Amino acid sequence: MPSSKPNHRIETCLIHDGTTRSQFGETSEALFVTQGFIYETAEQAERRFLNEEIGYSYSRYSNPTVTMFEERMAVLEGAEMAQATATGMAAVTAVLICQLKAGDHVIAPRAMFGTNRSIIEDFLPSFGVTSTLVDGANLDAWQRAVRPETKAFFLESPANPTLEIIDIRAVAKIAHAAGATLTVDNVFATPLFQKPLELGADAVIYSATKHIDGQGRCLGGVILGAKTFIEEKVQPFVRMTGPTMSPFNAWVLLKGLETLPIRVERQTANAAKIADHFAGHPGIERLIYPGRADHPQADLVKAQMSGGSTLIAIDIKGGREGAFRFINALKLIKISNNLGDARSLITHPATTTHMRFTPEERAALGITDGLIRLSVGLEHVEDQIKDIADALGKV
């Protein structure tokens, strides 16, 4: 539930809110590694299963450590309720499947994480759900795609990996006028810099694997929204199908939340300095960063985001050969398809996260053979800049 301490700032809430202590009065959150729970009587077990008594029955349904993570995430997002999942992709799948049936229709942008798009294009049709992909920045395209059977809109903003921004408030209005819901994947903006629920979204999802853990330790996901949506749609699906977050991962993620603001603020500051330093570099075709005035949608960034991003998209000259030469020359920055980590990480989307797309699809989205996605970490910014500069010298 939202914080009962409205005078506390979010940094304080991320350390204290949602904590439930055992009889031992531990300082850190307790880790309840158990698959089941003991009932005092058969009558109590019956009441738990009838939802007539608050309590735990089975960790696939709920667990005290996972509950603490869910409650703290709800406070951070400003949501009525949260449902944790095993991974970010479990959150994507659950939030769509739980509200759709055969014959329904989904609208989403073409610019998305490759696996997100696979769920919509390849997985949902097996359940009889159709979809239309649109130019996310074109509001008329969203409107034209609406059908009588449209039940859900889904988007990322900023988008992976091109950092395209979509007008969440405007898309939410189109969705609601059509009687549909809007879900926003808010990973790249983080819950610190963008509040989709305040902009009209019905649900927000995160891969908690990214900034929320932020230290490359575990997987996790979370869905946030209104209490009725989580209880009536999301919870039954997760409890029955089982993409449940483990108590240990919830405990790790709780530890990550304690330092989330400090980490993201430093990573974003570093990313902004790197973007400014290398914009216009002769080895770079283009550089895209949401915090810069030359971002294609800079006004929209200012309107719906309170900060930039920890991600930078850089188009290296020389296509794939130039991008590979640059990536392989890096010493400090590591090659990985993860992001939001304390370590700076880099990937080549055309051959990793978006390799399923055809060359024509990638070209239409601006995912060139020279494009790399840089996730800026917590190393000293001058060390990061030197590593990038040295590698660009090899291009």
C-alpha cells in the first residue's frame, strides 16, 4: 500500500516503507525462504483459501519478503498495488495475457525491445489475439489503428534501443476513448524520472533486473496499477500460472531499492557528460540522448520526464565493422546485453537484442549496423570518457 508517512521523501521511503519485522526485530528485511506456511487449525486453512482471513498459504501465491518488495515498489511508483514476477518478460506476458482473450486486438509501436515485440507478434496470435504495430511518435497512427475489438495498448518510452519518446498522456487518451487499457514499460526512464500512471497509463511494468537491482545479481519483474486491476486481472493469472518471484530475489531487490536514487542520479549525470563530450565527434554519425536539446523529441522529454536516462544510443561510423571495432577496443566498458548496472555495459542491438528483426525493419526504426547502446555505470566519468575516446580512436 502507499506510504502512510506522506512527509517522507522517496529516498526515505525506499529504505523504510513496507518493512515487516519478525519476532526477532531484525534490522534488515527478513528473508522467508519457504514454499508453504503452517495453519493453527483446519478452519484457519479454509478461511485463508476463501480469502476470509489475511495471511499466507503458499509462496506461489504470496510471501512475506515478496510482499515487502511489492509494497515498497508501489510507494515508489505511486501505485495502489504491485505484483512481483520472476522476470521482466514474465511481467510483460502476464500484463497482456491476463486481460486479453481470443478475438481481441492490441496496438503497440514498432520500436520496442525485440522480445517484447515477439510476445505481441509471435506469441499472442497463438491465443487468437491480433495486433497492429504503428509509428509510436505518430499519434494519428495510434488512432487509425483502433478497431472495435481493440482492448490493450502497450508501449516503451524511451524505446529500446533508439531512445524514441512516445507521448504517454496522448496515447492514454486514445486508448481510453476506445475502451482499452494502456501499459507502459518504463525501464529506460526508471520510476524516478517518469510516472506513467500520473500521465494516464493503467499499468506500469519493470524488469527489476535492470536499475532496481542494478548490480547484476538477479532477475525480477513487477506490474503496478490500480488495486482492482492487480487483484482482478494480474494476481489470478500469476497465482495460477506460476511466474512468481523468489523470496531471495525479492530480498536482493529490496537491497537494490535502498540505493536506487543515488545510483541512478550518478549514472544519469555521467551519461549526460558523456553525451555532451562526444556529440559531434568525427567517429560518430549521430548520438541520441534524452537529456540533450538535440534529441528529436526534446520538448516531449521535458514535458513527461524529470531527468534524462542512463542510456545513450551512438551510431558509430563504418557500420557493423566500425561498431565491432569500437566495441572490441573498449577496456573498461564491458560487452553485455543487460543495462542499468553499476558497471558500464555496451551492446550491438542489430546482432543481439534486435537480431530477430529483418534488415528492412531495423532500418525503418533507425537501428543501423553501426548503432550501439551504451548503459552508463558508476565508474568515474573521466575513466568512462577516456575508454570511449581510446576506442573511437581505433575506428
